[in-house]
Amino acid sequence: MTRIIIYTAIIISFLSCEGPEGEMGPRGFDSLVRTTNEPAGDNCQFGGVAIEYGLDTNTNGVLDDDEITNTEYVCSGVNSLINISSVAAGAECSNGGIRIDSGIDTNKNSILDQNEIDVSHFICNGNDGQDGSDGSDGQNGGGGGNLELVRLYIGETSISNNTSSWMMKDHETEFLINFDKANYPEADSITVGFLMATSVNDGSVRCFAELYDVTNGQSIPNTQMESTQFGESNALVYQFSNNIIDDLPDGNITLAVRARSETDGTIVFVSPPSYMMIYKN
């Protein structure tokens, strides 16, 4: 399976001045996180996510393979959750960094509560260099970057359909239960991702998939995607939606993925897991 790579970088810089002062020394290296899909195997019985992290020693904004210092695995279960948050300078990280919490959403409220955290890791930024000799006033610096707050799993088994009518798995293990976007007040972007394929290899039949609001019995706008990928290919890739935060209704809802074939009689399928990813800037 081709691994779809999502990079999350937090770039924190500070430069301030009150009258003449020396120039800042070289900045410490930034910490980076890279998440990839982990296939079913020795690390995760039913698949999951590999979280790789390290310092950006070549300062290219990308976590290269030779910069990875450790890898942790978050395995699929019933609503496995990952929280990634920034850490201020303090006891855990002298120059700030990232905290990664993971666990199972046992109360199914789509939030990784404190008592549900199984594993926590801190990834610390490098230390800044020493100040240089006195120089001209500097200007205030800034920080930025996208941060993935939470990744939610939708569905534990494949959806197969050989009709042009929509179909979904009608069981709570295939649902995202009690989702409420208001539980993520810092979020400004939500996307979904599906791994879709068809049973023909000539591109003549499309597989369609979308996010469905089970509570209100309606499709979530702007989530329908399509693919003509051949199911036996070793290079299947995820399709991702645009930002749907404004398309999701307010309040508690139950969500599911459903699929259909373009042509009756041709099998299409959506492989698990499907993802909902919640971000902030």
C-alpha cells in the first residue's frame, strides 16, 4: 500500500528588541511530525497510523527519513484518537515543542478526554544559539504553520457495492458517533479522506463515496468524491475533500461513509479506515 504522508510542522520564533541589542544567534532546529498510514501487520493488527518525529536539522521544513529519531504507532480500534498540541517553553521542553497524546475514545464523544490518554510524547525544539555582539535594532518575528488537532476514524470494514444506489454499513462500529464540531473551538478546517477503488482496470467505471449525516438523513455537502483506481493495484491513494467545516451541521450528529458504483453490476469499494481530520492554523 502506498503511504500517504501528512506533514505537520510547528515553527516558533521570537525576536524582540528594546533599544540597541546584539543580533540573535542561530535558531535551534524545529521539531517536525510526519504521520503515515500503517498497514495491518506486526505493529498494528488492524492497521493504524505511524507517527514519526525528529528535528529539522537541514531546515528544509520537511521531516526527511534520516531526521527521524523515533516512531510510535496508534492502532485502529473503536474511534482511536490522536491529539497534537503545541508546548510552551517549560519543564518538558526548554525551548517549546509538540505534545502527542493518543488513546481510544471509550465514551464515544469524539474527544480524547484526559482519562482516555494512553500514551503521551513530547518532541522538543532545539535550543537557540547565543546572542552575537551588539547591533542594530531587530524587528519582531512571528510563528506559523498548520496543526492537526485530531484525526478521527470512520468505519472498521470495507464497503462493497455493485449498484448505482448509495450503500453504507448500518452498524455503530462503522459510525462516528456524537460528533459535534463545537467541541473543537480552535478548529478552522475539517477535511475527510476516502480510499476508493473499482473492480475494473480500464477506467470505465467510477466509484463514488461521500460523508453521510445519519442523524438527519442527508449527505454532507462537498464531500462526494470519485475514483477509477483499480482495486488490485498496489498504488491506491486516498482522495481528500476541501474544507467542510461550514458544511457540517451544528449539534451532535452521527456520521458514516457510503458508496455507490457508477454502473450497476460493477463492484466498487471503500477500504477502511476513512478519516476526518481537524486542523487549526
